[in-house]
Amino acid sequence: MARFNRVETTGFVSGPLTDTLAARLSVRAIEGGDYQYSLTRPDDALGASREIQGRLLPRLQAGRATRAADQFNGIARQLRYDCPATRSGRAGRPRAGRPRTGRFTDLSNDPRAADWTPGFSDRSHDHFFQASVRAEYALSDDISLISVTNVAHQTIDKMLEQDGSAAYETQVNPYGRLMHSTRNCAWLDRHHN
């Protein structure tokens, strides 16, 4: 266990499933507690996180024509965490005769000190998935056909407060999806390589 109750756990399992199929599955989980606190609400904290990652690597040997290089690689990742509060307030104490306003917060010298709108959910729910397949088919002893296919998908969904104060002023929701796929085929002549 590290600072702010951060715990990281990893594990994997690997072995044959059938005479022609083997696989390896690995998982990683990270969980952490709050690390920021509100200057205007002492019992309000922010910064908890939870991350889960998984990877699957099956390997197929489907006879003489298909070489052992046939591979599938699948990766999935899910992130859920509190987005850090913006520290846009004035550092240090206000000058004499200049009162503190609701927009700016006295951040003092503590890097954990911040502020945000009460009840506002500064959170992130991000997802990522990627799968790739490499297949090699032997046409003869010297010539093979190789195909590589890759697909990736990512979702970004956050809620951010950017004014750094307890006032309800500047809240944004960055959201987007991205999908990318590629496929390549090539000949491999082992006699000339």
C-alpha cells in the first residue's frame, strides 16, 4: 500500500486449453483514495481513482499450413477517477486591505489544497479497447502469406471544473469517441530472406 491508500494488484494465468490452443490472461487493478481537500469545506475531499486493465493472448496452431505465428492480442482498460480540482486561486495569503473573493481561493502553501463547487462530480469514465490479429499461412515451404489486422476504440468522458473555486462558474464535459482500424497483407519469401 502506498500514499493515500493506493493499492496495486496484478495477476496472470497461462497454459494450454486444447492440443492446438494456448492462452495467457493478465489483469492489473489499481485503487487509490482522495488526496485533495477543500479549503472552504474541510470534510470534502477529491482524488479517488480506480483502474482495471486486462490483456488476453491466445495462440493457435491449426495444422501444418498455418504456422505457429498466429496470434491474437486483446487489451482492455477502464479508468474511473476524480479529476483533480484546478488550483487557479491566489497562492499565499491575501494582501492587507484586499479581501478574498468567492472566485479566488487562498491556496496557502499546501499542494493538496484546492476548491470546487459543492456536489459537483469531478469524475472521469474513460475506456480503451484494442485487438490485433496476426495470421501467417504457409503456401509452400518458402512462401507465406501474412495478414495483420488491428482495431482500437477509445471513449473519453470527463466532468471538469476549471474555475478553482466553490462558486458554480466554469464546468465542462470533454466527451469523445475514437475508432481506428488497419489491415495489412504481405508475402514472405523465406528463400530470399
